[in-house]
Amino acid sequence: MARRSQGQTYPDHRGRFAALAGRLRASLWTVPFYDTSARFGQVPSKQGVIEASTNLVGWSSSLSRDDRDKRQDIIADRLGISKKLGGAG
């Protein structure tokens, strides 16, 4: 746990992002027939998963907001996740 200046604690997000990146990469070997499913567009490509997991780890280490936003966009794109910003619509 890391500490805030007011004495409150918050979880270490770097570890969580690393764990998510690991689970994402593990899906390449644990999902049956991943290659075939990727060819039919049912799951993201292997390269997309690897790039997304790499950017998850980089996102946790990013200092600038611009870099974090860029990494979020890459992750969403590679995994086929649409980002909904703003209100309803």
C-alpha cells in the first residue's frame, strides 16, 4: 500500500495493472483455439493482445496525462473496446 500525504492509504495500482496485463497475455494460451477464433474476428489478434498488455503496464507507470490517455486509446483499440465519453448517447 502506498500512502497519501494526508495519511490515507490507497492500493498500489501498478501491481493491479501488471496482474491484468499478465491475465490478458495468459488468455492467449488458455482460451481454446485462440488462433482460429482470432482469424474469424471473435477475439482480438495475438499482436493486439500483446500490445494492449504492454500498454497496461506502461499506463501504470505514466507520469503525464497525455501519455496515459494515449495508452488508454491504444488498449481500447487493440482489444476492440469502445470508449464512451461524456453523458448519455
